[in-house]
Amino acid sequence: MNFNGKTLIIIGSILFFFQLGNFFSIDSISPALERAQVLSAISSVIIVLIGFLFKQFNQTIGKRVELKGDNKFIFDPDIPAEILDELAWGSETILTSTAAATILINNEGKNILRRGITSNNGFKPGETCLRSLKNMKLISLANTKFYPGRDEFFSFCPNVPSIMIIPINNKSFILIGGWSYKCFTKSDEKWINNWSKKLNNLFLKNSF
């Protein structure tokens, strides 16, 4: 049985009505019975409240957003064949194996690959992307709705709810947008970060 918010509300309500029925069906009331009835009623109400909280939690976290943009696969024709094969494989894997909806790879200020739900506007790295490059650290924005610098990503995907920026080296980075808030796991971050190191080796090997 799949226990969710609605299930808990139903169970709590049934228990509450059962204890009410039991209360009105007895002939005499003792102090011990009164205490038992009160505890039973409180327990039923608590179960119902937990159900409402659980239901609200499920509605606000992890809800898939209808992203604005078109599903595309755009790449720089000058990319060496070996790198293009790796980018094609890696981007497809990220889009199909994680909650990613869109991916962009930028090298020396040029967008060399865009895949998934993308805007028709040209993307230019802003403060957040440049900070990731400067510090050579992954930046994860679990909820862009409350991020003051979210305007930077409007030309990437206007209403993308979550974002990861993974530096490849000090002049290249991977930008990934998710379908929902808080959708990327630590495993996703670790896998993509390791992939970025592989890309860096390929970039160096091919002088790209």
C-alpha cells in the first residue's frame, strides 16, 4: 500500500469516527475510559494533521515545472569529432538518467553545445557562472525562484527551477537545468563533476 498524505488523512478520519462511535455506544463512563477516549481522539487528529503536512510537502517540492522553450540539440560544427562524441554521449546520459531538462556547455565564452529545453536567445555567462569558474567549484541552486541573480539564466531557460554549474576548467563550464526544485542528488553532482574532469582531459588533448 502506498502511504501518502491522502492515505494518512483517510486513516486518521476513520479512527476518529470509530472512537466517537465507541464513545456513544457505551453505557457507563469511567475516568480510565475518558482518558483513553481523549488519547484516541488526539492520536487521530495528529494523524490527520501529519497527512495534511505530508500532502502539502509533496505538492511544493519535486513538482515538475512546464519549462518554456523548445527541445533542441545545437552544437558547434568546429568541435573535434572525439570531443563531440563525448559531449553527445554525456549530455544524453545526463538528460535521461537524472532530473535534468536542459544542458549547456560553454568554452571560452562560446556556447559549444545546447541540448534539451532551450531558449532561442543567446546565453552569456554572468556573475554566478563566472564565480564558479573563478573558484573552480560546483554551484548548485536548488530553487532559482528565491535566487537574486536568477536573471542571468533567463536566456538559458526562462523559468528553470533549479540549476547546477560545473566548471570543466578555468575557461569552460557545464550548465544544467532541472525539471523541478531540489531535484538533483549528491550522486548526480558527483557523477557530473567526474565527467567534467574527463572533458577537461579531452579539451587539453585536442587543444580545444
